[in-house]
Amino acid sequence: MIHRESQNSDSNNRVLSEKGYFITVYNSLTNTMEKFIPLDKKAIKMYICGPTVYDSSHLGHGRTYVSFDVIKRYLEHKGYNVYLVINFTDIDDKIINKAKNLKMDCKNISEENIDSFLIDMLSLGVEPANVYPKVTQSISEIIDFIGVLMKKDYAYKTTDGIYFNVRKFREYGRLSNIKIDKLKSKAKDNKELENKDNKEREKEISNATSEKLNTEDFALWKFNEPVFEGDICVEPAWDSPWGKGRPGWHIECSVMSAKYFGECFDIHGGGKDLAFPHHENEIAQSDSYFEAPCVKYWMHTGFVRVNGEKMSKSLGNFVTIKDMLQKYNKDTLRLFFIQRHYRSPLDYSDESLTHVKNTLDKFENSIKKLIYYSKDSEVKNKLSITDVEFMNILYSCRNKFYDAMDDDFNTVEAIKVLNTLITATNKYMAELENLKNSNANTSIIIQALEFYRDVGEVFGIFGDLKIDCYLNCLKRYGYEEEVKESSACIDKIAKAEFSFASAGKVDGLMKLVIELREDLRDNKNYEMADKIRDKLEELDIILEDNPKGTRWVIK
């Protein structure tokens, strides 16, 4: 994996980019770009709201999970360990309504669509989460969580459920910019009721025109009895201290994130449509429970739009992931999703996907041609003018790629950088064709392929090209075998201007040279062994022999 320079960490556990800058992210909570400083030096806790599993996933869902997959991949590329949680809402009004209409068990509907979602994600190349918790598997934790909110007087009971009192949480509305003082009370004598404890409030609420204290108060627990169609349960219910029922929507994510991450975690993500009310209500629940902010960075993805409108099942303008995978491969869809910044809207059309497919074909054809040229590449002593021109562009593009991704994961600029390097690669190979008896420089081919490999790993594309396989062959046969075949190659290794040494490859090369020298000494070819030592010394590389072996140092 190539980096411009080694990464550095300071005493505040801040990971610097290669130019000394922090990764910056846009925090939806503060509406500002912020330095990314994780809670732990190397481990990142990331929670992404998962789907309500009542139907197949569409491109809007795909865009969200591919976007966060690229973010996760880049953070891992930078050296972080990312622990990812994606939940499944497997009990909800939509699931219940579908179960009643089809006379199916709720569980069967949710399990079928969970399987469908996981297959879609696998087909899109989205790396699996560490855990996929379900609401129905978290009922006891949800009940305990609500109980704490009741004791702290953030929640109250009505005849139809347990509600969260938004006026008790003074920070309510910060994420969505809703002003708490503009919330309308639907209960009589609301301010007076707020100051009473739960038991007193329950008595007085019964005489109010509405039992909710505020319009925006939301359900934590909904009272209901189980509903059956014959032997089929179309609406389940669970026992609780307050009565049979099921969880409200928002409580699940507060509980599941707390279960796996504790009081605070680094990144909470989801689609922009979840910012209100879902994420606003999550903040109210979690911060009230822990009496402290629980999420450091809130991140939201933009909508996929069709003719200017959000793609959604309610509007009937959606296209399923499965249908799109019948027409385009995963790399095309992934590149389509990240061609716009993750926070920006993405317009869907057949024309836009065709354009992306053509762009991907251009990228892949160039890399394939570079791989083809690698077969006849040579380990050269010096760089030609053509080599130098291409290497300068390669280094520049590598720097700009990391700059773009460090800047709130700006895939738009990163793709532009990739396009620039593809153009330069094509020009480099064309110029080699015009030069008689001139083969590509192996070290340059390796550096270019390594960069394309790294970009592919971050974007989740180019996997079918098997770049790593060719790199391994180049390194093994392009160097090791040639070195062993003739002493001429020893001169090449000693004199070659391997610019990729500064990218962390010199250790492997020196290990190879030292092993070769030891073999020569074992075979009593001391003259050649001394020649290696002397040639390296001319390059200010000193070999130091000791009883434990040989080590090298730069003079």
C-alpha cells in the first residue's frame, strides 16, 4: 500500500495525512468542517442506520451504503481499525401492514428482506458490518433503556404508550435547526404538567384534550396486543413493565449503539432524510440517557433523484438494486454512486449510467494495457525523459488523490485525479511504442499499478483486474529471478534509482540483496559478496555483519 510519507500521530491521538493535514469531515450537527480526531488512536466506532426490512432495496439505499463503505475503506487504508454496526428495523408499521395484507408472519417478511438486503450489499461489493443487530433481538435492552428515561423524567406514560418529552431535552432541534420554543403543546397546562413527576402527570393527562404533552413528543413504546390471522402472527407484542406492546422507531438505534459502543462513539451515519425526525430523536434519547453527547461526528448522504424528485417507494419512482445489477456490474454502480460527493444529491438516468460505464471501461482498458506492458518491462539503471515525465505526474496524482480524500472524502476530485493519471498512463505507453527497442521501466510499472490497486481498494473497484497478482509476479520474477541469474543484475540493483524505495519498498529490496549475498558467501563466492557490499557503500548504504546476521544502515 503506497503512501506519500509515513503517517504521524501526535500526543492527542490525531492521525495526520501525508502532507501533515488532518482528515476533515463535515459534521451535520455543527454544520461545519471539522478535524477528524477519533476517540481512540487507531480504532473507530461507526454506526450506520440500516433498512426497515419490508421490501427490496433501491438505488437510494445502495448510494448510502456504498458511500459509507468507501469512507470505511479509506479510513482503513489510512491505518484505522473500523468497527461497523448496521442495524435492521425488523418490526415496524410498514412490516406489520404488509404482514396483514399478505396474511404472513412478520418475522418471515423481515427475514426474507434481510437476506435480500445482504445479497444486494454483497453484489455491490459493500464490505460486511461487524454486527447486524435486530430490533426483535434487543427488546430487553430497549425496555431497560426506556425505564431509565422514565426514572429521569424524560418520558411519560399515556393510554397508548410511552412518550419522550422533547421539552425536557433543551438541546432538541440542534441537528435539524428546529426551534424548541416554536413547538406547539397539544396538552392543557403543558408547562405546569412538565414540572410534575410521572405519576402526577399521568393523572392530569387523562383530563387533557390530547395525552401528548407536545406535538413533537414521540413514542418510545407503543401499547398493543398481538394480532393473529389464524395461527399466523401479523402483529407481535412483548411484555413490559407498562403493558404489552412494541418499541417505537427511534429508540432502537439509541439502544443498539449503546449496546455495542457504550456512552460515546465516533461516526453516526445515514441518509439525509433521517436527520429529522429519526436522528434528532436519537440525540434526545441517548444524550438524556447518558447525560452527555454520544456521537462525535454526524454524517448524512444526499438523495438519489429522479427528474428532480427524491427516489422513494412512496413516489413509485424507484429502481431496485437487483434490477440495476442485471444491466450493470457492481463497479459501474459503485462509480456511479461516488461520482458526486456523498453529501450532494445524485441524479439518476440511463444516460448518466452509460457515461459512467464508458468511463470505467476507459480506466480498466488503460490498466489492462499497463499490465500487458509489464510483461516486457525491464529493471533499468536510469530513468529516461519519458519515465521522468510520467513519474512526476504519478507522484502529483498520488498526492492530490490523498488530498481529495482527506477533504471530507471528496470522491469527485479523487476521480478527476484518477482520470488525469489514466490519460498520462496512455500517453506514457504510446510514447514507449514510438521508441524503438524501449521497454517500460519495471519500477515505474510497479508504482503505477500499486497506486491503481490502492485506488481500487478504496473505491471498491478494479477487483476483477487482479492487479495484486501481477504485482506479485513482477516483484518476484522481475527482480528476484534476474538477480539470481547474473552478476550484471547485482550492478543494476546497486546502481538503480529506485524511487519507490521512499514509498516503503526499500526494506524488501535490501532483504533480497542481503539474502543473495549470504548465499554467495555460503558458496564461498566471496569476491561477488564483497562486490555487493562495495557497490552498496558507494550509494551510502553500509552492511554491518554481526553474529545475529547482517543489517543495513544509511551512512
